[in-house]
Amino acid sequence: MALYDHDVHTLDGSEADLHDLEGKATLIVNVASKCGLTPQYEGLERLQQTYAARGFTVAGFPCNQFMGQEPGTAEEIQTFCSTTYGVSFPMFEKIDVNGDDRHPLYAELTQVADDEGHQGDIRWNFEKFLVGPDGEVKARFAPQVEPEDPKVTAAIEDALPS
């Protein structure tokens, strides 16, 4: 199955179509509002602002699987993201990224290894997958790797549509 063929919903519960991301470089991130890494929203939003006009977007997928750090309702998550961090990138429904109920999108993403060779289960909130305009996963970054780390921005630059 192509990455864009997975069924998803926006944070407000309406149907979304990942095909809308085709032709863009996309950084898919499992996010949480009550995590030590939550300030990464700032860097993610700066990436969105810096690269959006060049065919890039961040796509946030809230997940409550790591010590219950995303307990809120969709409305609470949306309010937190917009008022605290000014998030303008698309936010999708809260999903599971590991285990028996892992969302099919993440079942596909987690087959890719990061630069340390880790593949499989998501380790924590804010693990990042860079998807090229063609739908191929170009890179995977560990949760502790900041969104504006030079290796992330270099990968984004390389993945931007020409």
C-alpha cells in the first residue's frame, strides 16, 4: 500500500486525504502536549514557516502511548497547540503508533531505520519521519533530535520538490 493510501482523520474528526501531501516533502511526527520534548513544537512550526512556500509541511499525529503524555481531547490538543505554539501545520487524529492497534501509516513508517540503525517501534514522542514528494520515506530521526538540527534541515532541503 502506498503511504498516501492510509485512511486518516483530522484532529476535529473529519476525513482527511494523505494524497493532499503528494508532491510535498513532509515531516511526520508523533506529538504530545505534556512531554519534556513538547517544546519541539516551536522548531516544528519554524520549519513549517521556513519551508512551506517551497513545498514542505509538518504533519502532527498526537499519541498518548508514552506515559499518558497526550491525555487531552481533540479540542484540548488543538487549543494547546494553537495558543501555546502557534501551530499552523496539519494536525491529525490521536492514534497509536505501537502495539496491536498501531495505525497502518505507522506500521509502514516504522519499517524504516534511522541513521543509528533503529527500526521498528517508535521509542518516544516526537520521533520524526521525512517523506519525499514521491511518498518514499527519506529519513527517520530519533525523538531527541531537534527539528532544526542541521541533519534534519539538510534532509528537508534535499527532499524539497524541484
